[in-house]
Amino acid sequence: MERKMEENTARDVETGSEAGGEDALVGNVNKLMVSPPGYTGVPRKGHLVFDACFESGNLGRVDYISEFEFDLFIRPDTCNPRFRVWFNFTVENVRETQRVIFNIVNFSKTKSLYRDGMSPVVKSTSRPKWQRLPAKNVYYYRCPDHRRNYVMSFAFCFDREDDVYQFAYCYPYTYSRLQHYLASLERRNLPYLQREQLGLSVQQRRLDLLTITNSDRQSPEREKKLVFLTARVHPGESPASFVCQGVIDFLVSQHPVAQILRDHVIFKIVPMLNPDGVYLGNYRCSLMGFDLNRHWQDPSPWAHPTLHAVKQLIVQMNQDPRVSLEFYIDVHAHSTMLNGFMYGNVFEDEERVQRQAVFPRLLCQNAPDFSFSNTSFNRDVVKAGTGRRFLGGLLDDTSYCYTLEVSFYSYMTAGSTATVPYTEETYTKLGRNVARTFLDYYKQNNFIKDNRPTHIQSSEATSQTGSGNGKVGIVGRDSSDREKERSVRH
């Protein structure tokens, strides 16, 4: 396709200033009207207006190619030009039946689920529920016109002139949405839920900590089991927030499984570890350009205050003899793989290797979209600063630290070759299934003995209790399983 090289005459609706240069990538476009080259008259319907100056927005530049085609540039993460993946912007002043091709031309990743059928999500004023674009309208390819960067092109037909259309990499979950959700939980005055401000981000946004447990039912002389869960250390991984909300929704519900868990276990949840990055529309970094999930070993109280506060709390709880910190799970989203799956750590002790595999095996029984075959255990050098790796080395050998990943795109259920695209609801359902799985785990370890109906399928086919010692073994494990658990995978 031959591209016109005329000077771009995109103008800011509010200021009339010229836009489109490289310096425009420092910030988001703000009500940017894109007119044909040389056009000086009154703006017409169909002269598109782009905007990303809103919470979690990201669009740094727009180039006019023709009346049917526009090149769009992702604004890099704040203070870090390496990461250009997340986008989220609106388009208005459209003409009815106007057909366009949008080329997002500066992705920093090479591998992407866009090659496997993934597509952006869209909503509009009159249709406020996000939906995925048809995969047949999306193309992902390396483009010689853009420094051989990878380009994602998608075709779209605007159908309602008065609508404002919004496009995003995946379903957005903003800092404000989280605050509204947590405020609604607080208003319910649940006796087993406590919300507190654990700290503040660099830009003074709340770092929220939820504690969910029924303290009245727990024996004071019995050691308390504790599960710690975090999400959104990487701000563009919005599916993690839906999964996390699913966990919270289930644990505060009146479901009999949730009631049993609250009686026996303390759940500590930090639902948004990087609120500044989420607010700014970054993909991976904080306000100051740090990938926080590489700084667990020595977080700075001024450069990484949210991480510093969470690490301090975990270290403090780990030193409390009245508490047994059993699990740390950090929730992420994955840009190249399908399904939900986990990363765990590598241990020399074979029994510990087996016990670490128990929870993901049980989760596989409860969640049809969770894949044990994609689950791996590694000690990659580049992952040494992650929460999973650092805490896996800090906590004792009865604690298990996992990264829970979920695909940005879709999942396949056992025995099927058809992919099912994730929705906000199915991400949330995975979170509910993660929460339910703790009951299976603790029943199996003889910590919870309760005969009330749980509505969870028996997991006896995949695991059993070791004879006489209360330690958990795995049935059906062969040498290939063991080799896989020892293998080092990214």
C-alpha cells in the first residue's frame, strides 16, 4: 500500500495547535481532530476526533494516511520507552457508515495473541458493554514502513453519528472502578471484611488492603492459616483485576464454601499494587518508569512505596508465631498464551516439589479454563526480583508462592480444540474458582473438617493424603511430570 507523505494536518480541537510529531508521544492526544492534508475549512462529520486524556487512556499520536486509514501510535510507559502495548482511546465526530482502517504501528512486543485470533475490544455511547471486534477484521504483521515494528491493523465501520466509540487492548479496569467497588463493599458493613489504607503511591493514590476472615470463629490457641494475594503490579494487565474481584466476591459471599473458609483462614488481598501505572495508562511500569515486579529484593520507600509497604507487611506477618503464611499468589495476565495457568518455584526437595503442585492440580479440577499443562516451575535469573521468586526464597518450606497468569484472549477446555474468548464475567469466574479451591486444599490437609455441602467436585482422582503423616502426595505423577516441574521455562 502506497502511503501519502504529505504533512499531517491533525489539529487539537481545543487549541488548534499542530500535532503529530515525535514529541506528541510524551503525552496522550487530547480531542485531536484529524483532517485531510491541506483542509482548512469548517470541520465536517467524518473528520475523526481522537482522545485519550482520561483515566487509563493511551494514545500518543495519530497520522492521517487517507480518509479510510489512520496510523496510531501507542504512548510509551511513563519514563520508560521500552514498553508500548496498552492502548485505550475514544473516537467521535464520525460519519454514519464510515469505514476505516486503524493501524497501531509501534508495538514493542513481537509475539502476540493477535496472531492467534485475539482482537481489540470496543464499546460506544449507546452500547456501553465492551465486546471484542470480529477476529476476521484484525491483522498483525511486521511492517517495513515502521522500522519493522509489529503492526496491528483492524477495520471498523461506524454506524451511529452521535456515538462516541472507545477502543482498548483489553477490558479496562481503572483505579476509580476499584475505589467504587471497595467503597460499595465497605457500605455493606460485613463483620468479616476490613478495608484499610496500607500506604500511598508516589502520586498519593490509595494502596488498599482487604482482610477477609471470621475472627470470632477462629480458635485463639490455634495457629492461623494466612493466604496473601496481590494483583495489578503490571498496570496494563487488566484481566488480573477481574480475577481478583472474583476472589473477593466469592470470599465475602454467603456461599457455604466461603463461610467455611472465613472460619478457618485469614485472607489478605492487595487488589492494585501499582495504582499510578493503572491511572496513567501504562502497560508495565510505575510513574517513575520502574517494573515493580523486578524490585521485590530491595524496594525503595520513595521510588517503590506500594511495593515497600506490601513487602514490609509480609515480612512482619512471616515473623509472627501466631500466623502461618501458607500462600502468596500474584495475579497477572499473559499476552502470548491461552487459559489460566501458574508459575511456581524450583526446589531440591522432591516432596516439596510435589506439594507445590497440589494447589494448581486442584484448581485444574475446579476451573475448566485453568491449564496444568501450561503451569511450570522455574528459577529464571530474570525473574529473581519478582514476588513469586523473592518470597519463595524468604518464606519457610510450608509456604507456596505462585504467579497466577490468565490469557488476555481466550481459553480451551479439556478435549476441545475451539478457543473461547474471555469476557469480564469469565475472568471473574476464574477468580471465584481460585477461592473455592482453597477449601479442597485445606480439607485434603486435614485442616478443615466440615461435612456441610460444598458443591465442589471431589478431587480424589488427582490427589490423596499421604499415609499416616498428613503430608500430601500426588497420584498419577510420572517421570515426565517430575522433569517438567524441574524444568526452567519462561
